[in-house]
Amino acid sequence: MTVKMSLKKPQTGEYSAFDAIDGSHPYKALGEEFYIEYPVFNLKKGKVAYFNYDLAREMGLIPKDHKQKMTPKLEQKILDTFSIQIINEYDVLSKKRIPSHLIKPNKYMATRYLQLQHKNKQGKTSGDGRSIWNGFIKNGKKSWDVSSRGTGVTRLSPGSAESDKPLRTGNTDTGYGCGQAEIDELVSCAIMSEVVHKMGISTERVLTVIDLGNGVGIGVRAAENLFRPAHAFLFLKQNRWEPLKQVIDFFIDSKEAPVTPINPTNKVIVPVTDKYEAFLTNFCDRFASFAAQLEEHYLFVWLDWDGDNVLMDAGIIDYGSVRHFGSCHNQYRYDDVERFSTNLLEQKQKARSIVMTMIQAVDYVKTKTKKSLDSFRRHPLMGRFEKQFNQKQLYYFSQKLGFNDLIFAQATAQTETHRALLKLFKACHYWENLKTQPGFSKVADGINKNPLCNMRNFYREYPAYKEDGKSGKLSIDDFISMTWTQSSPKKSTQLFYKNSARFEDLLKCYDRVTNFMSKNSNANILTTLAKNAARWNPSNFLTGNSLIHNVDNILEQYKAFNREDIVQLNVEKLVLYVSGETASLRKKSIYDVAVADKVNQKLWDQIMMNLHEFRDEF
């Protein structure tokens, strides 16, 4: 089935592009079994705490030359479009009075998808529990899905399924059933999703955060794709061939770019004539690369086989459980009351399970016979997944070292250098994986084994140390001072000395790689590594804990002074800072104002302190 994503009727007037976001979406053409529709009404309240001007320009919502400044007309347009709430089943039963002029002309959908949170593991009760899809918008050759969270509780929420009755939006009697979103959660997502986007990872991005008061708000997200593997997997688990085929066809026909897969050696184009085969190959490659990037850059996203907390094109959605670790906390597990999460190292296997489940789904679509999942364990794409993962893991490891694409290509093209890089990979991973104690310890929201070293510091500082040459060879005491994590007990320094041979091997491996590269480059390789490594491993790293404290501080000042620019300014500035875009930061005139603004300057000083204090944490 081919889904046409036609252009909507052109609008006129200032900010008229917003009018295309009206609840309509091509997915609705599949039929009502794929979603639940709700009438929505305008809340006629709220203020814009944050607006993503860069994203809005990309989407064509504002002109490319629009200033980085909120105007009364723009704010009103944002509120008219997004400050909305659904009229849910409880509202209908209780005969809630809503003036007819506030009700939007179109209904908005809450989509169905599989979620392990629900007792029903076939997706019969699950989906968008506090979100609705605002619609989609086209700009040039791109189209964007747009959805909002915090717009009211739907009957697809875990709380609704658990209580088996309609719930009032804002109720606090059931878990995962209030239908609202807290403002700190939304601001955190705005920061983290933009940082992840700048890392080159597919992700939802926050278009705007609307403050509704009393600590709650509405967060509007957008991406070229907001669909999840879970949108297909619920029909697989229900053994329903026709709707499964419809979902997969919809995604392939409307979302997939005509990309020809490349084999893991990056040398031979893989000829693909079957659209399902092409889709699966791309799906496999994306998830292998995604899993490798998460593991190497210490990004925890709680992957699981249901394909819920991940996008169909292997990206991040739902930042509530996302953590970016400063050092390698690969044994951390989040405590979600009824179960513990996966850990960083297990994400590869979960990504592999998602790929295998999608292979099962596509085979079912093609043959109309559902085979056991176990029968696909030796499918050729499973071997391809392993090869792609290993290749991409080495690539993302080299990013941490400071390699750019050209340096990596040169290093892996030469057998001797490639072998040396693999040995360095193993040597560094040994130190990344060392823990201060054998057992788990309790942390605020789960359990963890604390890492001994923060190897980000080594990757960032050692190139300059080596290039300087004045201090001689790096000693193990220097290495301890450089990498020892803040949370490590004093007695754990003995682990460094016990591994002195491993330390010597680390330096030899590093020197061997850089010496090989220096022979084949006119540029100063150490200078290049130092510059690039500083971007991927900043000294003041934005960890999950520092994000929590920074958002708390931002919102405290926002509330105290009732100034929307406090959120806008510091979110933008923090994203640029932790992404290493200091040049862009200096160019934006908005930050010149911050220097003279005592409120924002004091707040920024506190943000820097938080980044430094929690730089090693999870």
C-alpha cells in the first residue's frame, strides 16, 4: 500500500504554517483499529517557556531569518495550536461542559502500540497514554510528525488499563494515569534531545514547552518519524496479518528513504529488489549502529524487545528513562518498582531482539505464516547485525579518541594500523570496565557498580600531554590523578597499582596507533585528536544527575522572577556548551545579553558548578 503524504491547502498570514498542524495525519487512513480519536479543546491558558527556533525553521514554521526572540503574535500562535487537551471518556461520562467555540474542528489520534508496562503483552490496552498526535507538516522534501505529551489521559495509559475505568485528567489516584506532564521533565527532554541530535543520533526533538502552571505543562515533539517498532509488534503478537502488513507498508512507503544498503566492509553495494528485504537490511544496520553508539558513548535508553522506547528508524523517544553517563556505569539498573531495567551492556542484545522480531514480522507479512521467533536466530541478518555492530563500535570508540571520519578511514584501511587500533580498543575497554567493588550498591533510583576510572579524561587530556612532551612519560600516579572517579573510595587506588602492567600496555597501544597515523599524515595528529576528543569528552559533562540539578536551578529562577527568557536562554546556552559549539554560542547575540544580566549570569555559574560536580556520574 502506498500512502500519499499530500501537501495541505496553503495558508496565508503571519505564522500561517502552524495551521497545517490540525490533527490530520496519513496514518488515519489505515483505519480506527490503529488508534483512538479524541476531540480536543483549546485550554486558553499557558505561556511558552521554551521554543526551538532552529527546529521551527527546519519545519518551515517560521522564516529562516526569524530572530531568536519570542513575539506576542508567535506566542499566541503556539498557544492556539498546542495548548490543548483531549475530551476523554471521563469527560463524556461526567458531561463536562466545554464551550463549543473552544473545540477544535478535527479529532486527534492516540496511537496503539505494544508496551511491556501493561499486563496485556499483546498491546490490546496500550499506546499513547498521555499523548496525542497533532498531525504532520511538510516542508520541501521533508515531512514531520508532530505529537504532544501532557494533553490528557487516554484509555491506552497503564493507569486506565489497571483501573479498568475512565480516568479524569489530573487525577493522582493511579500510577501512569494522570495524563499530565511535569514541567521539569519537559525542559529536561528539551535539553537532552537536542544534545543527542547534535551527536548525530536519530531522536525526537522538542519543538516547544508550554507552562500551564502548577508544575505541569505540554511538551510538543517533532521528528521526520515518530513511529516505533512497537506500532507493528502489537499486531504480530496478536497474530493479525492484515493490520501488521498495513503498518509495515505504511512505514516503508511513507517514511523510508530509497537507501541502498552497504555491506559491513563498506566496499560492495548490496543489490536489493524486494522492498521488504531492503527495509529489513536497513533496519538491521540502523539498530546495530544505534546499539554500538549507545554503548560507546554511555547512553542508557532502556531498550527492550517490545520496541517501545525506540523509534522505527533506530532513534530515541521518551527521555524519562534516558541517562547519559559521565564514566562507564555499565552496571547501572533503573528501579521501576515492579522490575529493574536493562543495563548499558545489555542494550546490544535488546537491539538484536528487536531486529529478530522485525524479521519475524516481515516474514509473516510475506508468507502469511507466523513462524516461531527462535527459527530466525540463524537468519543471515543476525550475522550481519554482529558484523555491523563490531565495525560501528570501533568507529564510535575512535570518536572518543578524537578521530574524524578521514582519520578513521585511513586507520582502518591499513592492516597494521587497524590491528593496533583494535588492541587499543581492548586496552581502553579494560580500564573502562573496572569497578571499585564487586557487588552492587543502592543509588537514588536503582542499583549500580561504580567505575574506577573516567576514561573520558584520558581521551581528552592525554593527546595534549603527549604532544607537550615536557613532563615526560605519563606515570601511573598521573593516570590516577587524571582518571580516578570522584565516587571511588581511597583504597580503590590499589586497583591501579595492581594493574600497572595493563597501564603500560595502554600507553604502548596508544603510542603505536598515533605513531602509525603520524607517518601517514601531514597534519599534527595529536593536535587533531586533542581538539576532537574535547568535544566528545568535555571536562564538564552533562550527566543525568547534573541535568536534574540544572533543570531544578533553571526552573527555580524562572519561577522566582517570572521570566520566560530564563528557560529559553539557559536551555539554548547549555545545549551549545555541552555540544562543544562555543563558536556558535559566541555568535548569538542573545548570549551577550546574558553576560550583563546578573540573574542569568549567577544561574550560569551554578550550571557550570553542577556540570563539574556531577561529571563522573550517571
